[in-house]
Amino acid sequence: MSPPVLSDLGYVLPDGGWGWAVVFGASISIGFAFTFPKAFTIYFKELQAAFSISYSQIAWTTSIMCATTYGGGPISSILVNRYGSRPVVMFGGLLCGVGMISAAFCTSILQLYICVGFITGLGLALNLQPSVIIIGKYFLKRRPIANGLAMAGSPVMLCTLAPLNQFLFDNFGWRGSFLILGAILLNCCVAGALFRPIGAATASAKPQDALKGKITEDATEMSSPKNVPVENKTEEEEGKGCCEKINRYLDFSLFKHRGFLIYLIGNVLMFLGFFAPIVFLAPYAKHTGIDEYSAAFLLSVLAIVDMVARPATGIIANSKWVRPRIQYFFSFAIAFNGACHLLCPLASNYMGLIVYSSFFGLAFGMVCAMLFETLMDLVGAARFTSAVGLVTIAECCTILLGPPIGGTLIDTFGDYKYMFIKCGAVMVLAGTFLFIMNYYNYRMLAKEEKKRKTKEEDPKSVRTENEGRNNWNRDTTQDGPELEPLREEQEGVKMETNGTNEV
Amino acid sequence: MPATFVGRCLGRLLLLLLCVSFSGGSPAGKYPVTTTQDASQSQANSLTKVQVGLNESSGPDLTTQDFKQPSKEHQSNGSFLQFEILLPGPPGTLLERNISLANATTVELSCKLDPDSHLKSPQVTWKRGNETISHTSKTEDSWSIKLVIVDSSKMGSYSCILKGEEEISATFYLHVPKIEAREKPIITYERDTAVMVCKSDSTPMAWTWYMMSGSKPVIINESLWTDKYLISRLSANVTRLRILKLTKEDAGVYWCEAVFELGKSEGKMKLKVLSIMAPLKPFIAIVAEVIILVTTIILYELYSKRKGKCTGEKACDQTEQLKSGESSSASHRKI
């Protein structure tokens, strides 16, 4: 009987079972984090009148919220590295709730900035990252599907939150709505409760013996203490500087990871043109003479196609043809998105815009579904915790800059087509960049893999291999750890299905 | 861009004033020309450009056939406007025109015969209600009447009726500008502040706020209750009423009235004052639901862990060792 397949996390991932409950909880958390700022815009007009402020002043609220949600990534990562996903998400849910409840009693716009923008934004940040992280801890073989399903929570939540907000506003005014929204956001705590911690000690009992010998000190669930890794840890900690300690909480050594850098640069570029078309789709439709309700219908078409596209992309990405080359699929999705925007100015009538919305929804869903999956694929589940924090804070700037740059283009030229051209060009560029760089990355990984295989055949190097595993958290190894378990899994798949995974 | 636009408007206004003073028609000199109107309006003596999809207030379109859309023309005093409806017009269109006027103007309404149509030399009468008005001018294919409007008595609907093989009529509705006010009820809470805003397309001479007290409308006199009501004019066309320290008695219907030269126009709004208990009930219900769900999930987890401990023969022994580790991890997990 061959030993069970290990991922770099040091235990066997369930790939199902309680994992689906985790996916459901993650979809709720992710849904709130992405859609709450958008759904909040319903209150703008009333708040403008209540506080006698201009539109740009009230729009700062959602900008601060978005900025804190993405900028709070590293804080999330540090807390998850220290305490695990569940406490962080539950605390995040509490923070969101407290933020909105206190916003209900605000008397000035500054208090609103703090309560709605900062506190709620921070709470959403503490929801978003851990939800994405815990999927990587429960799924390996079916991870793209799990990611696709979890990200599908965003359009579903948008479709429910937008009419709900309108209903609350019509019946309770803005103060009552904020109070009730605070309670609704507390449901993130429910999602957090579903995030059962999983780690080497909490995995199934059978492979425990095998695991004990191979457990490394970079076990991600530091909250579940293990006897063996603690011993390893104390050995390793002597003689390590504070850099290593910081790296344990937030892995800055990722900046030397080739795949991570490629992903970072490509994504930062992509987000410059990612959100602006959605923001300006309805105004563009109204500009071409379409009435308000039909313009809103365009966004509904987008959301519905998006809702279907995300799990579908997950399933496609999980297939055996796409999974090993998922980075190419991601670059294709980004380039496809860009191509849609470049062709949008050609849409002259309402039907054309409907077609554009459907393709845009499809492309948007494809990119979002694979957004975190590709990062997990590149850096591995162990370092993903820190990676996601660092990536979101870097993306924060371009996400916030995208719509205002688009708006400036529209105001300068008086025509929406330049904004679409800019977004399309930026995304096609990002897609091409990612495609080329990932091709290079895959080749380098294949070379390193070959080198490692030849080393393994050499018996002298067994000790170095163990040291290599012990130094997994260091920056020396550049390989994508996911490729090896995948290939081994295909050999050992029968062992998996024998149900050694109990949850 | 705005500077040249204003320049063009002023130029056209001067031209108009000159024309009007030569024709000796309208009492232009009697009414002050307000400068704010000049800046925001375009003046036209003849055809003006058709504006589609833009929100500026524009001169009348004389060439497009009209759908039942209120057009927002605002003229300064001493101006002269022409409106035309093409007959019989494209099929399926209502032969109506909504014209909103704020200040004294001279208006010429014409019904023009479509040269492509089959109607030939019909008999045309202009009517206002039941009373017939005589034509001011008549050409081969158009019939017009000129109205000098100085007060609200001349406002209303005017129709031209063509009697030929079939009878076709077109109607012009002259009315004061409509006021934009919130249609849905405004919901506020006790001890909160309510804000009500009314917006008009033209600048009225005065704004007045009323509230319904019992069954009688009562003017809201700001000077009497300075710490309760605050009325401010945010701009020439916008007025705002703020009601401080709300109580349940403040709920009801409020309306703002704009006084124009040619009449009054009002916008109604409904104010609802709720107590804090109203949203508190759903709030407590949702919080209770959250607490119940979280407790259920954690209890289920503890239960399934206890159950899973003794499944499998050798598993039970191993879980003895893990028990100490797990109990401390459980305490870690509890916040």
C-alpha cells in the first residue's frame, strides 16, 4: 500500500465532506465582501440630502470601504496565520455588524466614513481573505470547483442584497436599514462557524502515523497544537532571526517567488480595467438613449450570466486537460474580457449591448472564479495565506484607480468609447503578459522538477530532501508544489477513494 | 465651454429684445429680466436645434413631431415662443404638446399640415375648451394663434381642429413648471431630523412650505419656530425644509409651493415618523437567528467529533493520545 498523498500542508485534504459546508460558508462571506459596497450605493441620494453633502463626498464612503477591504489583506493574513480562519471570520462578522449598527446613529459624514467605511470595511477584509484561504485547506483535487462555487456567492448575493436594500430603505429609512443591515452582516459569523479548523492533527486518524514522521514546522493551523511539529519548531527556532518570525506571520519571502511575482504584476495591471466597465455600463446605456430600466436590465443580464459562469468555469478548470495548464486558461479569460471591451463601442443598439453584457458577464465570471485558484496553484496552499494578503493590498491601488481614470477619460473626451478601449487594451495586455510569463514559468518548473527527480534517485540526497521539506517556508524552492501531488494523485487515486479521509 | 454658451445666450436675448421692441407686441419692459435665467436658458426666435438625450433646458423643437413628452421651455420676460404640431403626423403618435411656462411670454401655437399627407384644404378652428379663438395668422398649410400670457388666466389647453374628410385635433397644454418632489414617503425617526427638498425647472418668485394640520393647510412660518423648522433656498430652483426634533405629531403631508408669474405649482410629500422599536424587531429576530445557527453548528461539531472518536478499532486508542491535544485545541478555538 503506497503512502497517502501529501500536499505541502502535511495532511490529506478531504476534497469533499465537510468541505462543501465550508464552500457554502465561504460563498456567503465572499458574497458580502464583494457586493456590500455596490449595494450600499442605494442610500447615496438620501444621505446626500440628510447630511447636505455632494455626491463625491458620499462616494468616499464606499471608496474607503473598498480600500479597507483590500488593504486589510495583510492584517487578515497575519491573523489567519496566527489564529486560523474561524476566529478571524467570526470576529470580522462582529466587526461588520458593529460598524453598521453604529452607523445607524451617525450624525455627521465623518462618523459615517469611520463606521461604514473603515470599521465595516475592515470587518469585510477579515471575512474575505480567510474564506478564500480555508478553501485551499479543504480541497485539492476539486479545488477549482470549490473556488468557482464559493466565488459564485458574489452575484447571488448581489441579486438578493440590491432589492433587499431597496425594500429596507422604503420601509425603514436609512437609519433603520443600517441597523438591520448590521444584523444581516452578523450572518458572516454563521459562515465563520462553518469553517471548522483543519490541520495535520485534526485530519483522519489512520494516516497519523505516516504524517507524524513527515510533518513540517510550517503547519498552517497554528491553533491546533501538534506534539511533533512543536518539537521541530523548537529545534528550528534557535538560530533563526526575527525575519523568520515575521515570515511566519506574513511571508515576505514570497516576493522572491517567481510565480507570485508574475501573478502580482499581471493582476495589478488587469485591475486597472476590470471594474470600470461595470461602473459605467448603465450610464453608457443611458447615454446612448436607452431608458433607465432597460439599462438596469443590462446589469441583471450580466449578474445572471456571471452567476452561471463561475461554477461552470470551476468545473472546466478542474478537468484534466485544463488543470495542469490553468494559468493559460486564466490568461485567456483575461484577454477575452479585454476583447469584449474593445468590441463594445461597435454595439450600436440595445440588442448589441445585451450581447455585450452577456459576454462580459461570462468573461467576468471566468476571471473571478479563477482569481484565487491560480494564486493557490502558483504558490501552494501553505503560503497562500500570506500571498493573498500581499496580493490584495497591491491590487488595492489599481482597483481604486480604475473607475476614476475611466471617469476622467469620459469627461475629457465626452465619449465612452475611449474608456472601453482603455480597459480592453489594459486587460488584453495583462492577459498576454500572463500568458507569456506563465509559459516561461511552466518551463522553469519543469526543469526544476527534472532536477529534483534526478536528485531523489540519488540516495545521498535523502537528507537534503528532508531539509528541503523543512525549509519549505523559505524562499529557496521555487516550484509549484501543486503539480507534484497532482501527478502522484493520479497514481494513488484509488487510495483516496478508499475513504481514508474522515472529517 | 460654458462661457461661450452664456455669450451666445446673451447675444440672442439682445436680438430678441430688439425684435420685440420693434414689433411693439409684448410688454417686455414691465418685467425685470433675471440674470440667472439667461445663463441657464437658450432663447429662440425661430427654429432651435433639436436636443436629444441631454438634460439641459432647451428651446422648443419646432421640427420634431411630438410624443407625449413634457418639454421644458423656460423663457425670460419679453420673449416670443413658437410651438408647432405637424398634422397628421407619424402614425401612433399623440397629437399633444406640453409646454411649461414660468414667466410672462408671448406664445404662438401653430398647426401645420404635413405636405405628404392626403388632407387638402381643411377647415381649421382653434378652441380653448368650448370657446373658439380666431386665427392670428394663416398660410396655405399652417394655422396659428398668438397668445400674450401675463397671468394664469390664459393657461390651459388649446386645440386646433382640422375638419376635412376626417376630423383631426391637436392639443397644446400650457402649464406652470412642475415641481420635483420625493414621491415615496420619507421615513424618519423620533428626535431625528427630516429633510425635504423641492426642485423646479424654472426659478420661482417665491417658495412656500405648507403642512397639513388637522384638515387645514398651515403655512410653515420659520420665524415663529426657529428651532423646529429651517427653510433654506439651496439655489434659485431648489428649496429645502428641515424639521428638527421630530415627534410623532410631525408625521403627515407637507407640500412646497412655487409661485411663478403665471401661477402656482406644488409638490407634495409624505412624512412618516417611526419609533426606534420599528426596525428593532427585525433586528432582534435576525440576531437571534444568528446566535441559534452558530450555537447549532458548534454543538453539531462537538457531537460529531465525540461520535467520530470511537469509530474504527485502532482509532479509539490513538484518540486517547490525541484527546489531550484536542481539548487544548478546542479551548483555542473558542474565542
